[in-house]
Amino acid sequence: MASLTLLENSDPADLPPIEDAILEGARSSAWRDLRNPKVRRFPRHGAEITWLEYLGHGISGLVFKVTIGGGDPVALKIARL
């Protein structure tokens, strides 16, 4: 929960703008949306994450193999702030 605390204590101007829209379908390619990108909410927000394997890291963050809500394994990237 340390990362959650970090986000809660961050200046809102430093955080990415988040839409209430769920992450479904393709993003809009309208010029106004490309100039002001926003993060959409993950469809299974709040679902249990099962951590399966550490896959690696790079300059922008860490990557893990996980299952979310009992679904198929996916790669989850945790970006560095």
C-alpha cells in the first residue's frame, strides 16, 4: 500500500488525468484526445491480483506475470514515478 499512499500524498497536477470511462475498445484518435491523453479505468479494477512471476525491469518500471480476477496470465507493468 506504500504506492497508494504515495499517490494520495502527491500533488494532483503531477498525476495523470484519469477518466471514469472503463478501458474497453479503441481509444479516440481525435486530435483533442491525442493532445490531452487520459488514463481509463481497468475493467476489473478491484479484482484480486495473483502474482506469478517476476519477468524483468527496465528504465521505466518493473514487469510481472500475473492473473487478475482468475483470468488468463498477463504481463503487468508497474511504472516508476
